[in-house]
Amino acid sequence: MSGEGPTVGLFVGDAVGDAVGDAVGDAVGNAVGQVEFAGHGVGLLPAVAVGVAAAEPHAPTVMSTARAAPTPRSLALDGRVGYIRESLSPFRPANMLSPFRWWPRKPRLRDLGRVAAPLCRGETPATLALASDDVHRCGGGSDGAVTPSSMRPAHAVAAPGRYARPMERFIDVPGGRLFAAAEGTGPPVVLIHAAVVDSRSWEAMVPGLLAAGFRVVRYDYRAFGRSTTDDVAFSDQADLVAVLVAFGIDRAALVGNSRGGSIAINAAIEFPERVVAVVGLGAGLGGFEGDLTAAELTLFEEGERLEAAADRDVEAIVDLDVRVWVDGPGQPPDRVDPSIREAVRTMARPLYAPGLVTGRRIRLDPPANDRLDDLRCPVLAVAGELDVSDMMQTARRLEAAAPNARAVIWPDVAHMIGMEVPDRLNALIVDFLEPLRPWE
């Protein structure tokens, strides 16, 4: 349990909730950040105040593969078929994907009051850290599933003068479980992370997007961060739609980094009614293969060699990830703030643990590169000149072939653009999305 003031989720009924919320909300809110007592809601109180000890997170274990594989209909949500499997190596330039990793679920405390109540762990308002457990306040039911009664607006827990506390939940999808968080009010923007990090990589950008009046949603895709998967085939696009549905969102702007950009583009093609606009940051593009330099090819060959070793050197692989995706190929290690390098190391390291259950990612056939005429929403493709070469080539390909796309190339950044220059990137995104407001 964190030492930052442990909290416990306390459930009250509908009638009591409204009364207690009015009486206690203001008095306790300033002390603990925010308090909510609404029907089937949660009051966030220091654990010592209610005499309930908080459980420590358990150690990671390898997931079971008990769930049955989803059908093509459940993968596509609306019955579309025509998927083919896609490779998952991070050192294959055709797709720039990393192996999956996962984060354990945290233990739950059951049967507090009349609703089963999981434990909740608090964050400081300054960090906005995604560190809470499977909680009903965040929309999850007693078993972590999302139910209609648990879909409540993120702004419901906002204390005066503060942004809404993240509405966090776990979303059940066929053969897996996704961790997601939403905060703020306004037109929804969904952030989709790169394949060497998880949703925590957006921390520096979230406050600026909230201040600009957006509702910000971010999630860990399967086997990254706190999301898990069984050994099943799955569709990233269908999972994204499941996140939208869980938060009651009809349409959203999608901001995706690397593989997250590829997911955003694919979703805009497959589910155009769901996507207002796409911002790709060093985005991948299914079916497009750019030209790498000899030095870049050497780095990818080194990565494949390290990953194929019988006794893999995890630290060497993670170091290469940082050199390629954070520093940029051939760039000095002191180019980027050391805290960014260390944050990416922390998020990337679990990728290479033995025995991880990764699932089997699938994609549409034909791929997005062959369907750019169908990518009709506004697209902003941002890439850095210090990134791997084909990231810039992808941005220019989108600008040339998609009906409504624009490329922006920055000379001083590499792959993790949102971590390197969050304020500059937020300003660009806000300017790009402003003419499209309002949506939802």
C-alpha cells in the first residue's frame, strides 16, 4: 500500500448516499482530495478513520489461459470478418511492435456494506497517478465488470478547484481485461500508448488537455500496464470500441503513439462513426514499409539477436529499447531528460519476463495502407527527425494518400514525443481539434 494516505472504498445505498454526500462532502473533501457519496458511490476516507487495513499488492504471476477464444463476431463487435494475424516483434520494421507484458490485478476487499467493495488506493492530485485498484467508484462492478449502473460521469468526483479524479475501471473484453481511466469533462480524447510503455506515458500531457476542456481517456491495451489477456486472438480496434462503450462515449478524437497510432488509424477506417479525428505520433501504418538506414537495420538486427538468445539479457534489451525509441538512433544518451529514460525503462522491463501471456493480435486484411481512401476523418501525423526513418516516411505517406491528412515533422524529437515535449504537443493538438468542437 502506498504511503501517500491509504484510502478505502466505502459503499452506501442510494438514499444514504445523497444525504451523506451533502453533509460530509465539503468537510472531508479538502482533507483527502475529494469525496463522493452518490447512489452506489464511494467516499474516499483515510483507512485509519474507518478501521480497515489496506492490502498490499500481490506479486506478479503468469496468467491463466482458461478463457475460450472469441469468435470473429465478438472480435469485430459488429460481425465484420477478414482478419489476419500480425507479428509482434519490436525489431521488425514492418510493424514496430513489442512483445506484450502485463501487470497483476490487485486484491479486492469484499462485502463492505450492501455492495461488494474492492480496495482503493489513493493518489496525490499532483501526480494524477494511475494507481488505484478495481473500484466501483470508477465504474467497475463487484467482479470488475462494467455494468450500466456503474457508468457514471468522471466529473462526479471533482472537488472544488480541482480536476475530476480519474474514473478508473477494468473492462472485460473477450479473453481479456483492460484497465482504463477517464477524467475531466468536454469532448472526449482517447490516448493510446506506444508498445514499449503503457498509459502512464501520458502523465505529462493529461493536465494540459484537461485545462483545454477535454475529457481525457487513456487505457492499457492487452498485456500492457494493468491490462491482461488470455492466449486468444483479439482485435485492438474492437478493444478500443469496448473502452468507448464502457465510458458511454459515442465519438472521440484518438491520439496514438507508435503502435497506438496504428490502432487509431485502423479504428478510424473500421469504425468511422466512432472517430472524430486521429493524431498519430510516430505512428505505425499497417502494410506500409519504409526504408531504414544501414545503422537502423543494424540496431533492429541486434534487437532480434538479443530476443532470440536462450538466456535473454533483459537489461540489454531494455537498454536497446531506450537507445532506439527514447534517445533516437545514433543520438547521445544525454539528449533526453534522465527521468524520461528511466520511466521508459520501468515500463519496458516487464515486457521481457519469461512466461508472459501475450495473446495473438490480429489485423484487418487488406491493411490500412491499402485503404487510406477510407480514412476520411481529419488526420494529424506528427513525427520527429530523430526517430527511426520510416516514422517520418509514414507521416508523409498519410499526408499524400489520406483525403484529409497533414504531416508535421519536428527536427528535435524522436519517438516518445508526448514525453519529450508535452506542452508543445498539447498546443498542436488543441489547435488541430479546435475547429472540430464540439463533439459528443
